[in-house]
Amino acid sequence: MNLPFDRKVFDKSFVYAIMLALVGWVIIYIIWGEFTTADIIGMLFAVPILTYLIHMLMLFNKD
Amino acid sequence: MKKIFYSLLSVCAITVSVMAQPLSNPVISSWNGSTPNSNCGTLVAFTTGNMTRQPIGPLGSGSCANHGCTPYNFVGGYETLTFKNSNATNTVCYTIDYDGTTTAQLVGFTLNGSYTANMTCPVPGFTDNGSYFLNQPTVNSWDFDVPACSEFTVVTWEFGNPGPYQFTITPQSGSSKDAAACVGTECIQYLTIGGTPVPTMTQWGLFLFGLILLTMAVVTVYNLSRKTQKA
């Protein structure tokens, strides 16, 4: 499977992913009122995957 | 882009920075008609109408014929200060301590509100959710539990010519988040990492699985579209 990758686009999408993560933290705290270890681990995995997903969407627009 | 980023940062900062107003001890009053110094914010630390000394008496003279005591008139006053356990989660054990600067006229204090007499309380009769009037408190330290997010009122009584008094309210935990707060302070739910055993890992697992599937689908569509373009 060919995994397209563009470093510049990836860097840009990483910023978006971090912002979404911050929003996610706020939402988690509003809904559950606390953070758990699982949230930290889950977020560590989710951010890179989400970054790549955003990067792919940006590549679509670019091309 | 920058505006969105700073807006998000502001939201996070506001959420995280919700803090209680811890009470700095001691509470000092001179019974002089002015607001007692409790370092507890303005106006919110005291119940309506009871900010300063309220006069009582004379309550009458005692003859005490059978006991041989000297007849005298009870004249004095009381002062009411209301505080709050702003911890939204935990019952907090407080110690109230009238210290050495308190004048001899002090005859006791009453606790009102929702509280539970603590096991270490040295005064028999200090009951749950009631008032207890202490006569001549030679032992000047008492413990009591206040439920989460509840108010309690300390009423200090003096007879004769009321003089200055001073007391401290200290949480037994020694933690600043348990310090007696002002009335009106918002109850705070403190962050507990790894606290409640909520099965969030399952939720995160499902979320990550969905995210990976979606990413792979997008990659596949992208590759197909590229192939179509080349063809």
C-alpha cells in the first residue's frame, strides 16, 4: 500500500491536530470532569493519526 | 489562523484556571462594628445582617440561692461568620482554634449548618447538624467534618464588655484546596489523574480504530484518484 507523504503539508496539519487535541481536552473535562491515564495514552496515539488524516485531506485539495 | 489558536488557548486557560478563594487565617474581630478581617474577599464572607456584633441581653439576674453564686446580669453579643467547604468531592475535617489573644469575655461558640462531629472532638455533646454552646471554652480547639460543597457558620459569643477575639480554621489535610473558603465561592471539582476507574480505554480503542480505518480509506481513495488521473 502506497502511503503518500508531504513533509510541509504534514507539519501544517500537525498544528491543526494539536488545536483539535486541545479542544478535545476541554470537551473531556466538561463531560467527565476529570482526566485519566487512558485519555493521555489515547491522545498520544490519536494526534499522529489525526495529523496524517488531515494531511491526506490537504493533499486532496492541493492536487 | 492565529486568532483561532489564541481563542482555543483562552478557552483552555479559563477552564484550567478556575480556582477557589482559600481563607487565610486567622480571622480577627474587634467587635467594633467593622467587618472582621478574614482575608476572605469582600462582602461574601458573612451572612446577611450578622457581619458585626449583635447585642443580646440583659438576660436577667440569677439568684442562685441554692448554689451560693453571685447574682449578675448577662449582657453581651454574638458575631456570625459563615464559611464554605468549596471542595466539590471530599468531606473536609476542620479544626477551629481560638487562640491566646482572645479576651476573657469569650464564653463560647456555636456551629450551625451541615456538619458532623469528628471522632477527635474533645467536647462531649458536640452533636451532628445541630448547635452546641460551649461555656467557658478552656479547651480551645475543636474538630468537625463539613460535607463537600457545604457551608458552615461559626457564631462567637461574648458576655460583659466584648473584646477582640481571634480564631483560625485549619483543614486537617493541610491542603490549600481544603481551606475554608468564602461564602459564594464556586465548588471546585479537582483533577484526579487515574482516579475513577472508568473504562475509557475501550472508548479510546474504538475511536482510534475508527480513525485508522478512515485514514486508510482516504489513502485508498487518494491512490485510486491518482491512478485514474495518470490513466
